[in-house]
Amino acid sequence: MNEHDHEEREQTAAGLRASHAARAESAAARAAALSRYVERRGSDHSDAAWKAAHGARVAAQALAVLSESEPDPAADSRCARNAAASAAQAAQMGQVVDGDAETSALACQAALRASLTAGVAAGAKHLGTDEQLNAEADTAEKAAVKAAETAGWIRPGEDVPSVATGVRSPEVMAMMHL
């Protein structure tokens, strides 16, 4: 490998990082907003509030890990996948709190699609480098945000609540494949 190849690979990794980081940040923001939503409306659902808060915490941890590491498409895509999966867990809790509301069911389905497409993009075969799969994951994340707005889980323009990441135990890091 010559110096030019090394520089090109670093530029590619940095470009992929931007895409994965944007998706992870969006999913973490969705999870945080959902956690607040469930906490406000779920007085009869303490278990749902705890699970939504946990999802927000794990999504925040995935985003923190991504921001603290060197660009690596495989690891960065796993962080985006983990944030999307955690946001999907929070969305399921939003649906629990909302009961039979159609908009909540659709938002939960969109969150699950975002999680699945992020998982495919991060899969062992492509390791976060496939442009088409990353574009599909980006599109699915945007659709999940739009559906969450329609369900009332996210209010456009409202500040995203901060979420403490808590302690990053070796078990959680292993679960996140980091």
C-alpha cells in the first residue's frame, strides 16, 4: 500500500463516519424525545418509562462511543445500528403508552424499519461501507423521524433532552459489539 492509498482510505472512512454519525445522532435524539414523551404520559406504565429511558441511554452511549473513536466504517455503522435499535425499543414503549393509536403503530413500524436497515448496512458482509445500504438506512431514519413527529413523539424545533450515558460496562460494550 502506498501513501496515496492510505490517504484515500482515511478520506473514505471519514466520509462514511459523517453518514453513520448523522444517523446515530438522529436515532439517539429520537430515543431521547421518546423517553421524555413516555415519561410524561406513562404514569400508569412505569415499566415502559424505564425501558424507554434505557433505550435512550444505550443510544446515547452508542453516539458517545462513535464520537470518541477514530473513523472506522465497521465500528461506526455498528454504533448507528445500536442507536437505531435502542430508538426502536423506545418507540415500542411509545406505542404501549399510546395504546391503539394508528399513528403510534406506524411510527413504531418506521422505527423498526430504521433499525433493520441500519443492521443490514452494518452487517458482516458490508461492514458499513456499502453506499446503497447506507443510503437506505439514511432514508429509513428520516422516515422514522417523520413518523415520530406525526405521532406527536417529537416536536420539531423542540430541544432534544440530554440523556446521561451512565456507566459503560464491559457487558454493554460487548452487547453493542464494540
